Amino acid sequence: MDIFLGDADGRTLCYNLKFQPAYENIPVILYSAGYVPLSTIEHSKADEFIIKPFDIKQLLGKIKKLLGMQ
């Protein structure tokens, strides 16, 4: 999920999702091209963070790790 979503902030959406029992175990990877303090990523409870532009292999590696495929 991108952090800068126009009318919303991906960190806030992630935080809200992670505190709902039905969604708390769904892995979330946040990404952004802008400067983002790592403390705000940690606060969002995101499972991973990637800086854009990113290599698709990097993204796939993080997805596989989160799904227990590595």
C-alpha cells in the first residue's frame, strides 16, 4: 500500500486494519518515494516497508518472506 494516497495516508489505514481482529494477521507492505521517518512505519504496524522505485525481485522476496515461503 502506498503511503501517500491523495485523501488518505497508508500508515493510518494500515494501523486501523491491524487493530481489527479480522484483519490483524494480513501482511501489509507499505511503500513510498518520499521521505518517511521509520518511526512512523513502526507505529503503523506495517510488516515491511519498501522505498520506491523498487526492484520487483525485492518486492517478491518480501512477499515470500511474509507468506513463509522462504
